[in-house]
Amino acid sequence: MSHTLRFHGCMPANLLPFTADLAIDEPAYRKHLRWLVDAPGVTGLVANGHAAEVASLTRDERRRALDIALDEVAGKVPVVSGVYSDGTLEAVELARDAQAAGAAGLLVFPPTLFMWGAQLKPDMVLRHFQTLADAVDLPLVVFEYPVASGIGYSPETLAELCKIPTVAAIKEWSNDIVSYEKNLRAVRATGRPVAIMSSFTMSLMASFTLGADGCISGMGSVVADLQAALLAAVRAGRLDEARSINDRLAPLVGVFYAPPFVDMHNRMKEALAILGRIPAAHVRPPLTPVSDDERHRIRLALRAANLSA
């Protein structure tokens, strides 16, 4: 199997609006998708990711969320679907669902079981990915987590994964610039055309400067245009311009990724509601809505970033 999808540029991971009774708000979702696909510099979208609260979605809801994305995007950019499962066999079924729907690629989440020592048994990781590669003919994106989480992969394991022909990209969220560079170098050393898509949103400019091919980012659901402009400025060597864009992003990074980290996408939803891009920031439990104080901080960060409805 081989792939033709080229991972590059900015591919935001969409948020998923809900109604007050926590059903998928399809009209709001479609409006959100239209904003994303029309944002300058967006080269693709990722559905069924963390930003879409994928852990709370049923299999049918994941299918529906992907179907809506594919319908609304209408071929303007490729749509990648997340494969979020703790078991390889279920992951295969989810991957087949996505392929049947028309997804252009798959973002493969690490099973949480890996945190119990899979770093000492990289063959578990390789078999998981090889099984998926054998089951579907779609490009695979490896989701790299911080090694300290227990479900991140070593540079050596990433290099081995790159030998699988359909592994096309790494969503690099090691969350440490030293680890990021080691992983980037390990992947580049394989000689295979595997893209590095930064998910290191808290240090996006630095990761771009080291040589990322692009980014996959939940924060892109709010500022895909700014992230794309940052990437373009870095690539062109316009570092003063890049720093200026980075300065606009910094207040949002500070408020979205403040402790507790689990609330990052709740906060991004709140930002979209404040900006008038979605009607409300409903989230599914166990996530909880932001407080009034935090909502105020998000408003201030949006103003500091020169963003308004």
C-alpha cells in the first residue's frame, strides 16, 4: 500500500458544537467547518480528534461527525479522521468506517494501555500500526505524546514506524522542544517522506523554526489563519513578522493551556462562542463549563490577540 496525500501547512482539528441537551449541533458544526475551510492557509481538517471530544462520542456519532465534515468541506481540502480506541481490533473497525466514508487519512491515537510499559515493548506499537496499515489503504498519522505520559514513543520507535509504507506523518506533541528536535531528526534520518506536523502549540514558532512541515492543532479551530500566517512567515525567513504573529498568539496560548490542561478545548469552545462563531460552549461530561472568571480571562486574551466577533 502507498499513499498520495501530502501532509503540510495548517490542518486544524475541529471543535464539535453541542446543543443544550448535548446532541451534536449540526448547523453550528457546519458553520464552524465553513469558517475553517475558508481560513487562509488551511490545507486540511482533522475530525474526531481530542478537540472534538472524541472520547465522549459513540461510534455512530463519530461516523456522523465525519460525514458532516466531508459533506461541508466538499473536497476543498482533505479530511483526516481520528482513530481513538484502546484496542487494535476496534481501531481497525473505526479505520474501516473512516475509509468507507471517504476520509483522506487517519490520525491514530495511542491506546491508553500503552502507558503500562509499551515503551519497553515497542513491538506492541509496531504491531498495532501494522495491523491498521494492513486493514485499510489510507495514510496514517502517528500521534506522538510526551514520553512522560507513558504513551509517547521514543525516537527509535518513531523511526521504525516510518518504515511502514502508509505512515505519512507524525503529529508531534512531545511538548518539549528538545524531544521535538530529537524526534524530528530521527524521522528525517529515515529518508522516508514522513511529514512532521507540529502539535506543540505552546511553542509553535520554535517548532516551525526547527523545520516542521505544518501543524495539526485544536487551537487552529480558533486561529487557523494566524497559525498559517506564522508558518508562512517562518518559512520565508521573515522572523520579525513571525515574532509579531507569535506575540498575538501568546495571550491565547496562555489562557487555553493554563492548568488544568484538561480544560483546553472547553476554553477554545468558549472563545468561539464569544467570537460568535458557535452559539454556545456546551461540553460533554466529565468535562465542565468554564467559570465566569475564566470566561473573562478568555475575553481579555482575545482582545490582546486583536480578535473580535
